[in-house]
Amino acid sequence: MKKILPFLLMAFVGLFAYSCDNNDDVTPVNTVDYDTYSVAYDIAPSFTKVSDNLYRYTDDFNNPLVESDVVLIYMQNGTDGGSPVWKLLPYTYYVGNANNDAVDYLFDFSKFAITININSTPTLSLTANPTYYQGKKFRVVVVPAKTGTSKNAAAAVDYADYNSVIKYYHIDESKIKTK
């Protein structure tokens, strides 16, 4: 019995030594986050004139954003084969006239609201050219700022490519409503 006891003790210690490893702090990159979700909705805003070269639209969120949320705003810029083409803001449209005029579509957001600004170069009056701010459609997409646990997880999605964002965040376009 005395000869078997050391072997049993070594087997017992070996069992615990084998079952313990140091890889428990590594989280796989492709984890699914069930407590954070993405939201998208459309707006067709009526802009308010601030000056001849600046129009503004402000919209409050129904519920304040979580601090880790990011807002992306896309402007519909025509269609391609019947599907809308979305441009990520900020976006600059060059008019192509002799003055090299440009119209800038910009936005900012807070925890409570978004603001879209449309401004133009001083030689182009937006008041005289309402097509640059009337009848525009925008898509607001709210996504989590932190995508996964890897440092390179944010590089997994190209935010300038609307279709890439929709696919990455599993947003069902058939459920997008107009606000």
C-alpha cells in the first residue's frame, strides 16, 4: 500500500496540473454580443435656414444613446439597379461650375440628438439652389462603438460601405422605418 500511495498522489496532482492552463484570458474574435444591438431608421428632413449658405436639421432620439454607441449617417445619392446608393457623411458634393463650388453634408451627434448641416462655398447660395437640401433622404445607423474584444475588430467593417455595415451588424433592411 505504501508503494501505491505516491503514485496515487502524483496522479491526483497531475490531474489538477493538466486541467489548469493559462489560456482563459483569451476571448475569441467572433463572439456574439447579445446585449448590444444596432438600430437604423430613415429620415426625410425639412432643413431650417441659418444663412444663405447654411441649412440645419436637428432630431432628438426617442431614448438617449448609451455612451458606447456611435451614430453613422448616410445620404441617399441616387440608385444603382433599383437599389439606393448611400454615401457616408461627411460628404462633399462638387457642383462642377466655374467657381469650383462645393456643398458639404456634415453631421454631429450627442447622447440625445443628431444635427445635420448642409453648407456651401460663399459663392453658391443654397437658398437659390434648393435641390441641395430639399427632398434629401438620410439613413441613421446607431452601432456599438466597440466591436468585439480584439484590437483589430473595428477594422473588420468598412463604415464608408453601407452594405458592409448592414451585413456586419446584422441589420434587417426590411424593418427600417421612416421617422
